[in-house]
Amino acid sequence: MRVMNNRSETALGIVLTSLLTKNIFFAADAFVSYKRYINAFVTLIVLVMFFWRSKVLFKRHGYALLLTCYLSIIYTLGQLLLFPSNADYFLADIPRIVLYGVLPFLIAITVEDYDYLMIVLRRSGYMIVGASIMTVAVIYHEGGLQAEYSMSFGNSVVVGAVILEHYALKDRKWYDIVLFASSILCILVGGSRGPFLGVIAYYILYICFISESNTLKSRFKNSFIVLLGLSLFLFYDTILENLYYFFSRFGIRSRALLLFMSGNIGQDSGRSGVYKLCFELLSKNPIKGTGYDGLKGLGYADLTPHNTYLEFLLYNGIFIGGILIIVLVSVWLIGMVKNRRTSIHYLCVIFFSLYVPRSFIGAGGIEKIDFWMLLAFSIMSIEVFRYQRHKEENLSDIQSLT
């Protein structure tokens, strides 16, 4: 892959992380009035960035883009014809999916300097954690934090947390470790449990795919971390009580801490009832499914499947939905195991950690930008692997001729 001008990769990295964390300030009441202006600004930047990278995009993926465009049109028309009752919901969601999903995906697959993009993401991680600390300060100044409107905050902070977790584990710099710990505290303040799944998943994947686990030094470090975790677990009641008391002094009531302390951290918050309803609806029409956003079309306006894979099956039927799941999971896994310990590999592991664990308890698969980022970097990981293998084969052919 050709190394591009670093200014281009800097702009690309800033746009992608801005989209990933566009809700980071929306948790605070003080910023709600500016939401429409922020969205308008982000929309303009995404469109400018798309047209800026369009030359690279069509040069590299022209035929694939045309085929994808045709398939998307067929899928859209099929949804409108088969499920006219869902048309309003489907058409209303298309602009948001395109702007915060498809266009960022198309921009991401124009990356040509993954090493520099990782540097940009690291700097963005510092800014995300700094912004989250500022947000907590603003929330405290506004009169305290309530968990009901802080879920988007936690989902934004975890982007910076996982990026800094990568560098804290890889480089062992004290400032990365301190900022990573600060991001964990910010997520705790936010009260959402889901972001912790990404943090835990990344550590497991790091041990399995990135860490130089064959060395004695690495084994000692990993053993120390495990022992430290077990020690903290033995005293978790006291630690959680002190944390909750500390936050309470500032008017902050963390829902996650309350669930930990009560022993109900594993409660599904009503998801089991939603899953049961979704399977009942799917059993009534397993071939066609319910169509996009079918729960709303059937009168369940306030419900979502809260599971991306169940959502694919429910909306598209068992056959089409099953094929989509198999293709997506295959691309994710293949992309993650190729090009080991390179920047593109790190990107795949980071976004796999950010998206896949939460996809089992959250909905809106194709509406999430981290879904599209994982898909983009997985595709490019496979492309890079194929390019390098083709290059090596050509070199061996030349050497054999000489």
C-alpha cells in the first residue's frame, strides 16, 4: 500500500473519531441546545471528506462499489414492496444510516497509511478522555448526573478507553495507563454497563492475538495483572462502596455501581421479554421476517430487538438474515487474524472489541458507525494480505526466472 500525505490521514482519523464520539457532550443538559448545529457541522465535514477521498475510493473499489450500489437499491425496493407498512420508518432511517454509517465506511476503505492513522487515533484517544473529564465536570456543575441520559456518554468514552488500553498494554507508558484508568472512572460515572464489555474483550483479544506471550517477561506481566484482578475481586465490595460514596459526595449516582453493589449486574433489564417476543414474531413469518424496523411496523414503537444478530434474522428472515450474519462474521474473523501485529490488525481488534460484545445486548447494527468501521478495516485487512501475497508471488516468479 502506498503511503499517503500525512495531512490526509490526519483529517481522515479526526473525522472518523469525531463520528464515533459525536455524542460525547450530549449527555450534559448544557449542550443539548447545540445538538442540531453540531449535527449539521458533522454532516458537512463528512460530505466534504467523502468527495475529497472519492478519487482513491473509485480507483481502488470501483467495480465493488457499483455492485454494492445495485444490491442496495434492490434491497431497498424489496423492503418497500414487501413491507409497505414499514416504509415511513425505513425511509426516515436511510439518511442517518448513509451519513453515519455508509459514508464513513467508504471513507475508511480509502486508508493507505495505517501506521499514521494509529498515531492519529492515539492522539484522538487523549482528546476523548480529556473531553469526557470535562463533560463530567460540566455535569457536576449542572447539578449531578442521572444514568437515564448517560448511556451515549459511556458508549463514546469507551472508544478512547479501548484505544488507550491498546497503548497502555503495548507500550506501558505511565500517562497512557493513567488516562486509561481515568476513562474507566468516567464510564463508571456515566452508569452504563455495556462499555465495560469492550474493555474486557480487548484485553482478552490482546492476550490472544497481539501480546508477545511466548516471552518470560510477558508471561510474568500477564500473570501479575491476573493476580491483581483476583485480589481486587476479593475486596470488590469495599472498593465499590467507597467509590459509590465518593461519587455521591458530588451528587453523582452511578447506575453501574449500584448494580454491582446489589449483585444484579447481570440483569437483562427486560431484554429476555423482548427476545421472546422477537422469536414469536419470527416464528410466524420465518422466510420474509418482519422487514426493517418491523417491531414499530407491528405497533411496538418503543421496542428494539437489543441483539444485532436477532435483528438481522427478524428483519430479513432466516435465510437472508442468516447469510448476512455468516458473511459479516466471516469477514470480521478473517480480517482480524491476518497481518498479525501490524496497524491494520490493531484496528480490526480494537473495533471488534468496541462493536461485537455490545452487539449481543444492543440493537441497531447497521445504524452503528463502529459496525461500519469494523467491516471497513476487516475488508482492508484482507485486501492488504492479498496484495502482499500477490507481491511475494510475483517476486518469487522473477527470482525463479533469473
